[in-house]
Amino acid sequence: MPRSYLREARKRVGPKKERIGPIIERLAVEHADAAIALRFRSDLELLVSVMLSAQTTDVNVNKVTPALFEKYRRPEDYVAVPIEELERDIYATGFFRQKAKAIRGTMQMLIEDFDGVVPRRLDDLVRLPGVARKTANVVSSELGHAQGIVVDTHVRRLSQRLGLTRQEDPVKIERDLQRVVPRADWARFPHLLIWHGRRVCDARRPKCEECVLEDLCPSSRLRAPLRSSDASGRSRAGSPSRRG
Ligand code: SF4
């Protein structure tokens, strides 16, 4: 994509601080059902579900957790069984050895340092073994104490396409988003982008013609310049610019 086009596209849509309000409002209407897809009934179940969701789908996790949560109700239950038994119980979520080890370590720390209660503070959550910043952000946001913005593959792609960041590193993307997204929206903003990414702004074939953000998006392929092959009547192909 030519640089001059990107400059023009950014000028066309205007500054991100002015676009962020309408972006959130429109997505909130479009995806009123946007919410975490994992099923849980307690803080502990939320934490375990999010830990299990690494490298697999939420649907897959939801198939495993009903039986798991019947059997393991307290942190003590996870450390009371041989690790091989826990590995078998979470086997279908993949990477079961690393996940079982992380869950056991986390449960041990919850018992020893947090009276068996899942902490709310991001700084405490990231101390738990196997709990990285993304997991900690998901848990604290779902518990109503968002202290950051979850950046997954959809949030990364859409933030770039919408021109909210030019970064690739999730921590830097999160920092850019924190500067522009109102704090009150930190918890719901990732859900809105995730659901828009799944339903409309697909990684390979974004449906720009159906997108409610089309006039606010510098990467809309409806406005991309025609290539010589397009001019001869062939259809446009490929993803929109990621640089926004
Ligand atoms: S206009 Fe296209 S690229 Fe931009 S957010 Fe919508 S679907 Fe994605």
C-alpha cells in the first residue's frame, strides 16, 4: 500500500481521539451481546478457565470445565490429586502438562499467599505461576476491576486496522489503547473488537461493505486505490493495510 495513500486515509478518517467515541458506540450497538465466551460460576472458575484457554478455543474449554468444576471446587482440590490426574482431566484443552503445572502452582500460591481467594490487583495476579499479563487483564476485567486492556489476536488486528496503534508488540499496543480508550470502557472494549473481528473484520476477508465502522476506518478496502489488474475488471483481493 503506497505511503501517500495511508497518509490520505488517515487524514480522511480524522484523529483517533475523535473517532474512538463513535467506534465504541457503534460497536456496542452492533455487538450488544459481546461478552466473554468462557463459562464460569465463581472467581476461581474464571481464573482456571482463562488459564485453560491458552492456545485453544473457548468452546473447547467449555466442553471440559463442567466436569472439571464439579470435581475441583476449591484451590485445595487441585493440589490434593496427583498431577497426572489433573493432566488427564484437562487433557482435551491441549498443552495439558504445562497447564496442569501452572494451575497447581497457582492454587498453591492462592492458598499460601491469598487465603484461597483470587486477587483483583493486576500486580498480584501476574505473580501467580503461569498467569501472564493477558490472563491477568481478562480476570481483573471480568471481576469488575479492569486495570489494563486485553490484547489478543483480534484486538491487535483491529486496533492496527482502525489506526489506533502502529505497534506490533501487545504491551505497546495496550499502552496506545490506554491513551485513547476511556477508562470506563477498558473492560468492554476488547470484547467489542473480538466480536467484530470474528463476525465482520476477518483476518483474511474483512467484510468492509457490511462494516459499521467503514467511514471511520483508514484500512477500509472499499476506498483502497485500484491496482492496474482491478482496472481491467478483476476483483480486489487481499487484506486491508495493517498500518492504519
Ligand atoms: S472497514 Fe474493513 S478493515 Fe476497517 S474495521 Fe471494518 S471490516 Fe475491518
